[in-house]
Amino acid sequence: MSVMRFGSAVPVVALALMVSACSQPSPELPPVGVPAEVVPDVVNPTDVDQLFPFDGGCRLAIGTGVRVLDVLDGTAASEMLRPGDILTAVDGVAVSSREILLGVLDDRRAGEEVVVEATRVGAPFTASISLSPVAGQPGRAILGIITETRLEAVRPASLSDAVIDDRLARPVIVDGWIYRYVPLGAVWTPYPGAPTEQMAGLGSDIYAVAAGEPLSLIRVGGEEPIAVDPGPVVYESPGGDFEVVASGFDEVVGSVGRLLLIAGEAEAGPGDTAPAVHGVNPVTASVEWIRVLGLSDAGNPLAAADAFRSPSGDRAMVALVEHDATGSASSELFNYYLVDEEGEGVVGPPGIDQFFPTTGVTGWYDDDSLIYVVDFEVPQVARWSLGTGEHTLLRSYTAEDAVSLRTVLPVGDGEHVVEVWDSEVSLIDLNRPELTRLISRGCRHVSIEGMGSA
């Protein structure tokens, strides 16, 4: 599969906006025929190289609305909208990108009216538009426009605070500063506070272990450390239940539900200490559960090195590493711990087979699967289903691409990934890989979940 880079011209290929519906098409609206794909030439695509020049400076792509490229004949939109219009909201919901617009229209019915706020040559206007049914496709409806995300290039220092309420929003470090970012919406907002070595986001906050204080946390941007009650908590084991206490926090590796996942040590008695994962509530400053990780087949202790929160937040995949006798971690992921908010989980590869990636997991593709990057002669991105154990190739690259490709991160919606290259970061629709949108150029990104260099 070829990879489209922004260094060359970027063709705009788009489908009419489709939305699912549960009802049959409305008889009051004649169904329209929708071509399989359209290459519009009514409005020229954004000149990406002019908007994001290679001048050594860091620029972020901000979504400022949805540009109409074409309007399908026979739809209600053909009487209300025209190429060049910029949609800014639908039914009162701001639409900063094409992907956000699709989400707003999801599950709407044919014949249903939506109120569109837009601008035309800079002048605002509002239109009420009925969704149209699609010929030969009962249960589907379209607004009837072909669109692209209207981007604006800004320097990070120029960003102002914005309200982000999106389950797919994630913290990211750009050129040494923390931002919260919605990949599908191209919305950025700065986060107060300086990055620490290992952090994880939980809701709108970011936490780390307080330096020099083995059982305390800091909220990044906050003032005082949060002292955590170490327990005891009841640990259930095949040999019986007993009490354990948290004896040390090493680093915050992730989160699940309302809890932080903290790698550290637990103690069941004097001198009886082992690596563990702690489920910590930062609001109540308490340890709600502790899971001792045990030993590998070689008899070496296992320790948590990283964790990936599922898109719904109800599960997390904790990556474990095997420590040698001297206590230094191996560089290869040894196993996984799939855990929920109650601390219930299983150590070992989920699924019906015994193959699981030992390196390269970058996050959740959707609520039932993860993706990982593997190098079989050339880099490839694969999906790992936790329910079936199956592995599916999603995208591959050329040997030339491998020189500058750094990582591939899933958005979590089961459709998009973020590709991180040496000099630019882009959003890819895996179902329509030609729909590539620039995220940044000339910046250094570090993903806070996992803290892997991006």
C-alpha cells in the first residue's frame, strides 16, 4: 500500500457524507444517487506546503470549520449550500473538522432537518436542511455535500485555552510543552505545568509520582503533592486472602476508569516485598486495590512498564517486563495484564491463540482490539483482536518510508490512526487512506500515554 506524504500535492478525494439510520427513506424526499467516489475540482485543495512551510518552525494544524467542495444535485442542501461555504456548527455543535461533522450526523434519519451554521465569503448565515435518502440503500441518509477540513497553521505559543470534552482527547507533549488534543477535531489547548519524566492523563488532569516522596502524587500544574494512604487492602490469591500495603510508587503508567495505574512495590509482611500494580484514586488519595505481579517462567519478577487505556475507559492493557536478577528491566515486553477498574484481570495474552506482540503495541484501535507496529521487511500496522486473538494487517509502508516513520498511534475510534514522521504528523482514515490530514509540521511530539517518543 503506498503512503501519501504531504511533501507532494495532496489530491482531495471524498465521499458524500453518509449517516446511518434505522428507518426507511422518507417518501417525501426523492432518493438521490451517490457516486462511489468523487474528485471535485470546484474548489482547489489547500496548498499544504504554503500553509505549513518547511522553515524549521513548529506549526500545529487547527480545524476552523468544514469547507464545502461540492453539493449533490437533488438534495435539499443543493438549494441552501454552495461550494466554498464554511460549516462551523450543526444543531449547535461546533464542527471544526470533517470527522466531527460525520460524528454529529451519525444515526440521523432521512427527512430529519438539521440546522447548519456557516459562513459565505466571511458572512455568517444559518440554514435548516433536510437529510436525503440514498437510492438503493434503505436506512442511509446524506446531507449531500462533499467536504474537507479547513485548516489553519498556528505556532504553539499562540494557542489559547479551549474547552475540550471528548473521550478521544489525549495529552501530548509538543516541543517540551503539554497540550490536550482532539485528533478528529483538530482542537488544541495548552495544559498548565511542565512535563515530568513519566505521566498519565485521567479526565482533564495529568498525574505523576512526586519525586523523593515514595507514596505521593503530583497533579501536573498543581502546587502541593498528594499523600496517598498505602492501605492495607485485601489481596485475593489461590492460597487464601491476606492484606498487603503499598510500600513504594515508581511511576504512573496509565489509568482505568477513575483510577490511576501506578507501578511500584507492595508488602505483605516485613521483608516480603514484590513488584505490583496499584489502583489509586487521586481524588480520595487512597489505594483501592493492589495486584502483585508475581514471577516469570524464568523465576524473575515481573513489573509494569506501560499501560494503554481503552477508548471507553473500562479496561486497560498493562505491559509487563521481566527483570533480571540485578533488577534492570529487559527491553522486550514479556507479557500483558488486561485489567478493569475493580482490579479484576488476567495476565497473559488474551484471545484464542497464543501469539501476541512482544513489541510495538501503541494503543487501542477500538474497545475490543489494539494495534501494533511490526517490521516484516517493511513496517506494517496490524490489529490484534482481544476477543478472538486474530491479527489483521491494516497498513504497510515502503522501505523508503521506514527511514523517517517514527510510530503509528491509534485514535481509538476503529477508523483512524496518527502517523508520526521525522518532520510531520498526520491523521489517516484507514478506510479512505487518501483522506490524509496534517496534524503538525516541524514539531517534536511525545505521547504522554506510554511516553513513547513521537
